[in-house]
Amino acid sequence: MFDADSCVFCTVCAKKCPTGALSVSRSPKKWSIDRLLCISCGYCVEACPKKSLELTASHGSPAVTKDREFHEAPAPKPAAR
């Protein structure tokens, strides 16, 4: 599971991934995971400084199809007046 609200798109998770399943782009604030490459090792979860990642039962086993999951940072909220 990925929490885009707490993610700062620092790329630490992608650097720790042994299979290169994660891709993080700082400037457009986009994060993606290639489910076929993910081996559910949990290195990304342990490395995340903001605890934006979590392994869940639905991600317990590697995928058998080439699925890619994309996430973007939420749009900024308008300033209060």
C-alpha cells in the first residue's frame, strides 16, 4: 500500500529495491511499482523515512502479469483566506 499524502518522493525506496520494481520522480511527484518485478521483500518499506509504504496481504506474492501501479501526489489545497 502507498500513501501519497505522506510521501516526499525522496527516491530512497527505489534505491533500496533490489529488483528495480519502483520508480520515483521528484519533480512531477509520481511513484510507480512494477508488480511483475516486485518480490515483496519489504526493503522499500523499511527504508521509507516517512513510512509511506506498507506490505499488505494483497501484495504478499509476486504478480504473474506485467501490471504497473501508478500514484501521484495529491493536488495542493487552496490557501485559506
